[in-house]
Amino acid sequence: MIIFILNTKDKILKYTQTITKQDFKAAILFIIMTFVILPILPDRPIDSMGLINLYRIWIMVVLVAGISFFGYIAVRILGAKQGIGLAGIFGGLISSTAVAMSMSRKAHQNGFLAKNLAIGIALASSMMLIRSGIEIWIINPLLVHAFILPIIIGSLSGFGYIAFLYFTSIREDIPQNIEFKNPFDLKEALIMGLLFGVTLALIKLANLYLGNLGVYAVSTLSGIADIDAIVLSLSSLAKSNLNPATAHYAIVLALLTNTVVKMGLVFFLGKLELFRYVFMYYLISIGTFTLTALTTV
């Protein structure tokens, strides 16, 4: 045991230097929000129209912040410098949009690494698709049934193209200093809760007064900025007063909108060669996901 501890001493010291005081504070905040605040919130609407349920909103905050936070810690411990692939995989747990922005900018400095950068962006987007499926499953297990096959097919086809890029490029350990902000502090949590609350209210109002078209419009607008809020909101409402089929189509629409935004970022911030690889990935992965999702409702 003593020999084992001595052998791991250097790694332990490395990890303690990697994890900052802010990270420890964020971990404590996560525990407080999950095991102290959540249990005392009322699981019922607090307004006359039934738009605001603090308990359900806070569950979504804890879920998304928890996934993002552990992805962030993984990057801090393992290090995004280990390569583009690792940055893409764990970056997708934090923000696939941030990965797309960062790696697109690097294409101007390292144009000859277009395939490698495309792999990182594609991996992050694949994780986003899988992450969305996990969020739907946690909030509404019945709704996820129609998404299982599309996510599997979309992910496998995407990974197939990623493998093609990988084996047709030279494998290199390329530093990717992607700076991810700690996603879990009190201010960010409150903003996230507000975002979820507004999204839930908008979807309910749109469904009540405008019908399906209103829900689709809200989903499109929400998908531009954030995918978690709309996916979790639709999944939650599909258990009560929202038609599950409407929620299904709206989630697909939000994912498509978010994908178009990321393609735009790659096009305007990156180089044409990188955009071609990323566009082909989205066409294959998100394309097969969408086609399958539209036939499995």
C-alpha cells in the first residue's frame, strides 16, 4: 500500500495543481443545489396559469450543470492538450458550439490540419447528440423510445465518417488550448434556471395560443442559442399537456437549427476546406438522424 501511494504521489500532486479553488467551490455548490435546495422546492406551479414549477426547473439546472461540470473537470484533469479528439469528446459535454468556434479559428493558423480539426468538431457534435438523448431519457423515458434508433444510426454513421477522416490523415498529438469556462457557479446556475423557466413558459403559451406552429417557432429560436434548455423543456412538457409527437418534431427542429448555427460558425470563422469536411459530417450524421427521427414517431 505504501509503495502504491508513493508511486501515485506525482499524479496526485499534478491533479491538485490542476483543480483550482474555484473548481472546489463549484463542486460544493453542486452538492448544495442538489441535496439542499432541490428537496425544499415545491413540485407544483407557483402561478395561476401553471407556467412556473420551481422544482422541475431546478432539476433541469442540476442535470445540465452537472453534465457540463463533470465534462469540464475531465478536461482539467486529463488535459485538452492530449489532442483534438479528447478536446472534442469532453468539449461536447460542455459545449459543442465552443469547440466549433475554437477549432474553426485555429484553422487559419494550422490550415494543413483541416481534417484533424474537423474530427474534433465532429466528435463534439456527436457527443451533443448523445447528450441530448441522455437528457430526454432522464426527464421523459417514454419520449426517448422514438429517439433511440435515430441517435444510434446518426451516431454510428457520424463515427464512420470520423474514422474515415482519421485514417486518411496523419495521426498527430496536436495541442488544443481550448479555454472552457467553469460552467457551474451561482450566477451561471441562476441564469440557467431563468433560461429554463422562460423556455418552459414560452412553449406552454405557444402551445396554448398558437398550437404546434408556435411550439416549432420557439424551438427554432431556442436552438440558435442553446440546445439543452429546449430539449429538456419539451421532454418535461410532453409528460403533461404537450403532444409527444409535437415534442418529438420540435426537438428534431431544435437540433437542426443548432447544427446550422455551428456550420455557419465554421464557415465564417474557419477555412473552406475545414467547412467541407464538417459539412459532410453533418450531412451524414445529422442527416441520417433526422431522416430516421421523422419516420419513428
